[in-house]
Amino acid sequence: MSGTQSAAQRYYFFAERQAAKVPGIDKSTPLIPIETCGILGAGTMGGGIAMNFANVGLPSRSSSGSKQRSIVASPSSRATTTDRPRGSITAIEAEERLALITGSIDKTTSPTATS
């Protein structure tokens, strides 16, 4: 109970609760419905972020400055979906989630675009 692991777990426990308390925002604050999400970057991290949105049913669009990077997100997302333990989701559910993810190579919306 006095070791570093115990201290770290206590810190995490209280930090998680504190993070939910934003000053000036209470339970009466109206929520804004989110219909779609945009992700700048379509690499491994962007693919993982897209899958997190897809797992809760939100469509997302990844933007990348190159076709190569835009293609990377799909296999990355597919791997995180299909490499799950058996029984967690069906193949149909995996395809439905992957269908929520689209990519773009539009240079005007890419973080790597130059002006």
C-alpha cells in the first residue's frame, strides 16, 4: 500500500476524476451533437484514432498530404479491427465500422500543405 505502484494507481484514480471537472462547465451545459470527425494525418496514429471513432459509431475522414499516407490508414484500421480476440466483434461489425472511415488526399486540408 505504500509502494510506487500503489501511489501511481491512486494518482491515476484521482486524476481521472479531476479531468472530468472542467471549471465553468456543469451538468446544465447543453451538449453539441457530433455527426462526423476530421483527423489530420492518416498514418498509424490517425488510423487508430479513426478506429476509436468508428467503434462508437462516428464516421471520420482522415486527411493526408500524400496518397501513400492516405492508404496506410485503411490497413492500419483493418488490422486493429480484425486482429481482435475471437468473439469480440463479428466480421460484419468490423466491416460496418471500417465503412465509417474515409480518406482524403486534398492538399488544401492537409497539415503538410504549404501556402
